[in-house]
Amino acid sequence: MDPIRRHLLKAAGLFVASRAFADDQPPIQRGTNMQPSSVKPRHVLCFLGKNESLLHPPKAMAKTIADFGFEIDRTYSQAKPDPHMERSFGVCWDRVFPKAWSAADEAAVVNHKAVLYVLSPPMDQQKATAYSAAALQIVDEMFDAGAIAAKGESAGVAHGVARWRSLADQARTGAKTGQGIGITLALAKACRLAFAKRPLGGDHYYETVGYHLVGLPEVYVAKSRGNEWSAVMLMEEIANAMAEHGIEATLRDRKLTLSREQDYAEDDFKFNPYGIVRIEA
């Protein structure tokens, strides 16, 4: 086992990871009360391939998936094209990072012949970043195993192959610098950039979705504060502070409050059990 994989396994305690599924989650409720939710987020990774061999990854790839406690979903994976993928990827492409995808990536989506879904176990908050690092490594290795496109379904975000692999390199570099001391800020940031989407434009706020995949609340920035690019910078600033100093300390220092009210139901993969930080005008 390579040292990066071993480091991530130890950091998350993934050798004994739960194999529970969404059926074990609490019943549907709207997140409108102030009580903490018992929902545990999970990754749903979508891969597209040139042919049905995508559904039967090589043994080394299957071992990577199993080592991290992830599992191939055989219910929705299919050895045929999905006509909805072109529109789905079109909505999900990351539009913050310059050239996050290319015409070749778009063509790969249009011409795919198979779809594979890989699921993570439900994630405890303190292990979320390590699981996300594992998810990012799975994405990277799946390109070597024949995948031609990938999307994180839990927040609805897609990158081109080159961008996915660059983020995986950043995560590996962050993990190396943190050998023996747990998850580093560089690793956490790479995972956040990989699996969270921002800014989504709501009626009154620019919004993030997917921060729960690294154990953080979402950050909503009032539109009246400025444009979407300034909102992205503030979202990153707050997220970096929460990752470095802790959620409670960051909220206290910046005089912010945490809300449990959100539009996603608890059975939605985008539901954030850690709440939302709203930054007003």
C-alpha cells in the first residue's frame, strides 16, 4: 500500500469504516429547526466510460475502492449512454477556475457509452476530509482505469480530466507535508475545491453547496455585498478560517451565526447537517 493511501486510511479510521447506506438515514424532514442533524453526508461519484468495461474496474482499482470503504453502485450504473449526461455536466462544470474543462472533456461526455457510480460510506464530520481525499484519489485512479469524465454528484460539480488530476496532485502534496500529523490545510482545500460548488445564485445570497463533504457548514454571502467573484473570495476566506481555527472560533471571531434552516431535505445529498453561515450586507 502506498504511503499516501495508508496516511488517509489512518487519518479517517477507514479500516473500520461503516458500510451503511442511505436507507439507514433518518426520515425526510426540512432543515428548518435549530437542532443539529444526525444525517451523515456521503459522496456519490459519477464516472463515464468509452465502453462497458468501465463497470468492471481492474483488480487494483477495485481494491482501492474497497480499501477506502467505498462501493460500486450496481443499481444505477449502466453499460449504455445516459442521454441526460450532456445537460447534467453542462450545469455542473466548475466555472470559477479558469479552463476547468475543455472541448475534449465536453466531447467525452457526449460520446460516452457507460456510466459507473461509486458511493462512499456515510461520513462522520471529523473524518469527512479524509474520506474526500480518498474520493479524490479514486477519481484520479479511475482515469487510469478507463474513465473519460467524472462528476461529484453530492454537490453537482464537474471538472475536466486535467483539472481533476491537478487537484489530486495538490491533495497528495498536502498529504505528504502532513505525514504523521493528520489532515493538512492544503489537503482540505484541495478536497473542497474538488467537491464543492460555488457560487450558486439564490434570491438573496450567493451560495456554496458541498462544504459538508469536508465537515464544514455552507457559506452564503448576501448579494448586496458585491458581485459573485468577491463572494467567492469571501467564501474561500471563511472556509479556510474554519478549517484552520475551527468553526466555533471562526464564527465567534467574525461575529457570525450558524443557521440550521435550509432548502434541502435531509435525504438530499446536498443537505448540509452542519448548517449555513449567512454573511449579511
